[in-house]
Amino acid sequence: MEKSEDVGFKIYTTPSRNNSNSQTPDHQVGRRRQAVAKGMQKTLSRTSMLVNFLPTGTLLTFEMLLPSVSTNGECSRVTILMNLTLLGLCTLSCFFFHFTDSFKGPDGKIYYGFVTPRGLAVFKHGLGVEVPEDEKYKVGLTDFVHAIMSVMVFMAIALSDHRVTDCLFPGQAKDMEQVKESFPLMVGIVCGGLFLLFPNTRYGIGCMPS
């Protein structure tokens, strides 16, 4: 009589290791970079429709310099001063660049200048090019409206970044989260309506016409 032998299989599993304790410094740096990139992406997604109101390069400069003046929301007096300085410089650029315009000379080159009540004042004098004296090169109400809108848009984008709010408003995370959700939307609606009433027609520094 034949005996039947049972064949069995045993599965051995290795005990799981605690990954949190075995992370190297390189992994921690990588996670920090991913967190910063995720924060930037979230900020830009909330305010993507507002970027068109800003001079070209202002937001890029702000996002490039912000990590160097902020320490992930933990700021000292020096870093707070640096944050305020960066915000002030970017705000001034948003305001004054809307008072610039340009024209194409007979030589095919583009010349830039500031719009004044008397007309366009080019940056460099003695170029040997006749500056047009059209009425459109004189400063008007539309220029001030666009300059104020640009400042509002930049502040809405800046306050949507947790690195700014955590540094300037410590301990107010819950209140600032409400500001991040409502303020950009309000600014977008107001500036969108004003942009339709006061369309931009200037080819200034970083300011594209509508």
C-alpha cells in the first residue's frame, strides 16, 4: 500500500524596519525640497489667474529669493526685516513698471521710458531718435488703476505662501488659512472687473498689453 506524502510550503517574512529612524540626511533634504516645491505649486494654483496682472519676472524673482530670506516660517528679527524688504522691493517694481511704455524707432529698435504728464521720458537721452508726442504716452488714470491692481495682486500671491505668513504672523495659522482662501479670490474678482473697464494698452517693462 502506497503512502501519500503531503507537500507543504512555508513563507518566511522578514520583520519590517522602522524607516523613520533610518533616514539619511540626504533623504531629509529631499523631503524638504519636495515640501517646498509642493507649497509653491499650491500657491501658484490658487493664484494662477492673477499672475497675468503682474510684470513679467516679478513673481519669479520673489519665489527665487524667498527661500533665502525665510527659514520655513521660523524667523528671527533679521529674517523678518529681510522678508519685509523683499516684499517692499517687489511691490515697488509692480507699481512703477506700470508707468513705463515703449516705442519702435526708425532703426527698428525698441526704446523704453516713463510716462509723464508731458509725455514719454526715455531712459537714455541723446539717442538721436525722435520721441513720439502722442497723447497715449501721457500718464493717466488707467496707469494708476493698473499700478494699484498689480500691487493688490502681488500681495494676494505673497500672502498665499505659508513661508511669508508663518514668519510675519506667527501663531495665526488658522486665521491666515482663511485669508489664503478668500483674499486671492476677492482680488481676482475686483481686478478682473477693473481690467475690463480699464484695459492695458502699454508695452512697458514686463507689462503685456491686453
